[in-house]
Amino acid sequence: MSQGLPPVAPSVTAELVGALTPRLRKRLDAGVSKLAGRAVVRDGDTVRIAVDDTTDLELHAQGGTVTSADAIRCGCLLAPDCLHRAAAASAAPVAAPETTGEEGTAGEPGAFGASAAPESAPAGDAAVGSGPARSPGDGAAAAGPAGPETATPGQLAAAQDLRHATAAVLEAGADGAGAVLQAELLRAAHTARLAGLPRAAAAAVSVVTAVRAARSADPAYRLADLVAALHEVLAVAHLVPHATGAELAALRGTVRQPYTPDGSLRLYGVFSEPVLTATGYAGAVTWTADAQGRLYSVSDVAPGGAGRAMGAADRTVRIGDTALTHRALARAGLAVSGATVSPTGRLGAGAAVRAVRASGAAWSEPPLAGLWAVPVADQVGRALDGGHDLLFLDVTLVGTVREAAGEALLAECGGLTLRLAAAHDHPALPDRDNLRLLAAARGSRLRVVARLTPAAHPRALLLAAGHPTDPDTRVDLGLDRLLHADLPTGPPPAAGAPGPAPEEAPLHLLHRRIQQAAAGGRRVLAFSGGDTADRRRLRRHGLATAADLVDALHSAAADRARDPFGRLLPADRDRFARRWLAAARYAEEVDRALCAAAWGAGRRSPVSAARTH
């Protein structure tokens, strides 16, 4: 993906790629790679790329986004039917529609999670709301004497197109999903949004963004993001034809978050975190709480990278006339009148909203101390049941443990040994460095804020913590940088070593197949290899369904029929996608069940309902 290019609407990329001849389509990926190395010059709303010594390519981004094919112009002799215009659109970031409501809040993309989870959550906010925008004349079947509302013909067709286009990307994997397959998925996403399926459309855009990040070796790329986005779009497209009523409304999603009046609020800053998503958005989110412990968030998220994620913390909060920055609000308070709030607790910033600075509170003082008074098991249960996923924990640092992504802190919390990992791995953000320094403070007792990560053992992403030597000072670990001078001096207080970890259910064997397919496509699973031993191991641990899913996934990958002349016929990509979706759905639900058990949350396992037919 070329740096400096403006976002391009999905429909524009689909239109330009669709207009190419078959010969030019074969050369499109090479054209994208060529443009990626060219210098980008910005002049107001116009971005210029020198294709060669005599040819310039221009992108006109009115308002920051390219919204029509005519806005991309090329000076070569073959224009407008040249390869360069389609290559530029395919190299640029995908423009995600904003989810700003009538209150005019910051422009987060539709793929930005409701909990502001960085780098992930393909379509969180899109799943919340009263109903989607529908295309004119689509005529949704209304609930009435005939029964509950069902999907319209346009939505059924759009869901089918999305399913087929996503299945093609999954069959190829990130390694093989070039610009042509990406454009087909963007076309399907655009059609789905027009048909009133913004949740699936946002997830499809996230798939394309993650694929591009993988193919360009973007350091912010995470395979888990691609898996989550593929899972989301396939699941929604699969379920829409069978859903009715409230379930269908949730699957459709909403283009805009509804904001409702909430009167006057007295808020206390809790912490601030950077946002750096795989979909090309960055900024900051500050979390506040009222006297009853309800959480509210204030966000500033827009297209950008790690630089914007760090800089947004020092931007003024977009509520009323307050001059507070996000970094300052995290430690101060806010008095708001005429407040408007989304279902996820996000504060609106409409013209009628008034806000002034107020005094804050320490984590050890009311009302914020009440956040840590909730039993940990109840906090985890709330998160797994659809509430916010923030955990407020009192921990004692007892050591470190090495994971695939690097070291994590081991901490004791109410009799549990949990792992606290860095929320961001990007080198421009201080999360990883702060985690290494905290590892040297073994024995320290800290009050922390973390984000739950479903796993077979207690695990969370560390977001903020009390200062190691000053309990009344808090540190936002994604924004503030700890120094060696901040660590306690002298021998650490006594801390018991963690006991041996119990043997975990080998669900990673199923996760490995799911991730291999997303990265390398169907062909990497076409040969069974050593999966027989893996299936035996899964069954020994009582995961017979997981073993069956591994077997079904390999069978679908290897199943190739032949024509009467013995030639291989195209693989059944839809069947492979269904098997992959079943495995991904099962793995997600088992992760949640094991997570609840590990934290003592007592959540009943829904594994029996996890099969997708």
C-alpha cells in the first residue's frame, strides 16, 4: 500500500479494475508494486505520482477522499483505459464510511469496534442500532400478520455476492489474493452497503485492508485481524438469509450510530489509550466514568498511522468549549450539559452540548475506586456477555512468560495467575518498552486497567497502570513512557513464584489450520501432512468436534473433481469457505468458554451450538 495516497471509495476501485481488459488485469499486481515505490506529492486536495519521466498520475480527493473514477486521471496515451488508474486505486487505502451521527462526533470508520479495541474489531459499532439505511425501492418485508421481518431480495443477493467474493479471497489466501480479487470483494461490499447491509460491508472492507497490509509487509499487520474480518463477513453473509426480526436487524447493522439525549453528566477521567487499527485509522480514546461507575468514551479517530495515534492524545477533546486534551482529561474531570450518548457509551459532540473542566479523582478514591470493587469474575462475565471488555484489576507482578508474540507479564490477581501482554506492538508506541520495564518491578503491587483477551488461560492486554513508586499517579502505557528512574529501588518485596500452569486444551491446533488457510489459502491445507496426530491429540483432550472440523477442513481443501478427460475441475470454494467458517466459529466459542472457566466467570459453554451447516 503506497504511503501518502488518499483513501479511495470501494466502488471506485471496483469500477476501475472491472473496466480493465483481461490482459491488463494480469498485469495489475505488477502495476500496484511499481506505484508503491513512486514518490507521492500532495498539493491541497490533489495528489500526484510520477509514473515515469513524462507521465503523471493525479488523484483528486475532495474532502480527503476519492469518491469517483473521474477523480483519478492519468497523462499516458492509453488513458482513461490505462492500467495506472486502477493500480493507483488498488494501492491506496480503502475509504471506510464514517459512522458519525447527528451529533457530529469524530469520524471513526464503520469497522472500528464499539469498545475502541485497537487493531481489531472489524465491525463493532455496525452491529448496534435500530436499523440500517436501505436503498430506494428495496422494499424490506415489514413485520406484520405474515410474520417477522425478513431480508429483502436485494439483501439476499448482496449477501450471496459477498459470500462468493469472500470465499474466493479465502481460497487464494492473503498471499494469493491480488488486486483483482480485492476489487471483486470491494464491489460486493459496495453493493451490500447500498442494499442495507453496512455491517457485512464494513467487514469486507476490513478483509481487503488486512490483505493489502499482509501483501505489503506492513508492520501493523496482524493475521488475527484478517481471520476476524473473514469470520465476520462470512458469518453475516451466511446468516442473513435465515434471520428474522431483531436478529436480522443486528446482522444488517447501521451506517450511523444513534445518539440519544442523556441530560447532564459529571465525569471523571480514568485513562487514555492510542488507537491504531489495521484498517488504516489512528487516534486516541479517553475513558471516563460517572458517579455510578458507568463508562463513557471520547474519541478522536481518523485516517492515519502511528504518528497520529501519538499526536491525538495532545489534541483538544471535541466536546463543548473545553480546552482539555485527551491526555489531560484522563486525569481530570468533565461536567457536561445537554449530553448525547451512543449505545456503546460514546459521547456526542453536537452544537447543543456544553462541557467545562472539573476536578478529577484518583483511582483509589470514589467514585473511580468502585470500578475495582467489582469482582473479577463478574467483570469477565460482563465482557463475555457483550458488555465492555475493560477489566479493572489489582495485581502483584510475579515474573514474565514468553509467548509467540513476545514476553508477557505474569501477575497474581485474587488467586489467579494471569498474563498481561502489550496492547500494541508498533515500535512507535511505548507499550512494549513499558512492559519490559514493568517486568523489572517484580513484586510490585499495581492497580491496572486491561482489556480482556479470550484465551484458555487468564489473559488481558495492559492499557494503564498505577505508577510503580507513586500509587496516586497513573500511567497510560500506550502514551506515556516509563523510565528506569520510575522503578522501585532496593530489593523487591517478596512475591510467590507462580505454580506450574495446568496443561491447556490444544485448541491452537485448530487455530493453526484456520490461520494457515487465511494466510496461504486452500492449497496449504490440500495435503493432510501430520494432521492425523493432531486429530488424535484433540480427541484425547475431549475436543472431538475440533478434530472433526480439522478433518472436514482438510477434506474440503483437497477435494478436487475431474472432468471426463481427467482434467482437474475448479475447487468448490463455497464448500471450503463453509468448513472454514464452521471451524472459526467453533474456535471462537470454545475460546470464550475456556476463558470464562479460567477466570471463574461460570459462563455456560455454547460449543454445542457452534456448528455451521
